[in-house]
Amino acid sequence: MERPAEWERLDVWLWYARVGKTRALCARAVGQGGFRVNRMPVDKPHHKLRVGDVVTYVWGEEVRVWQVLALGSRRGPPEEARALYVALTPGAPPSTS
């Protein structure tokens, strides 16, 4: 029996959450900076992300803050992606992508 994952690479999770069109774009975005996990700056795409972590990043002109609710297993439809996080950004709807 396979054990459930305890963590997932940040770039993979962002791809599953549909932040970028490709995993390579997600990895490049993390590498350029601007991402934080639990208030700590992160610039490595392989950063270990766990359920309960808070991811903060700049998207266009706004700052997005998401709490990780689940680790993904595939890049599915938007409804599946929205189940991976809850938006904590003030004034944002409960889940946005």
C-alpha cells in the first residue's frame, strides 16, 4: 500500500493549482523570487510544501495569499485545482485562481 505524500515540490503544487500553464513556468517564477512560504522567502522550485503552509506571491498588481488545503496528484480541471487551497487575501473570494 502506498503512503500518502507528506510534502510536494512547490513548483509542482503551483502547476497543479493552475498558477502557471507549465511546470517550467512555475519553476521559473519561483526561481525569480517573490514567493514566500510561511512568511519565509523561497527561491528554490524544489521547496517542500506541506498541507497547512501559507503561500504568498505577487500576481500582476495584487498580492495573493493562499493556505494549502491538499497536495495534488495531477493537473486537473479548475474545480479540482481550487480544492487545493483557500484564499486568505483580504477581499478575495474564498477560492480564486
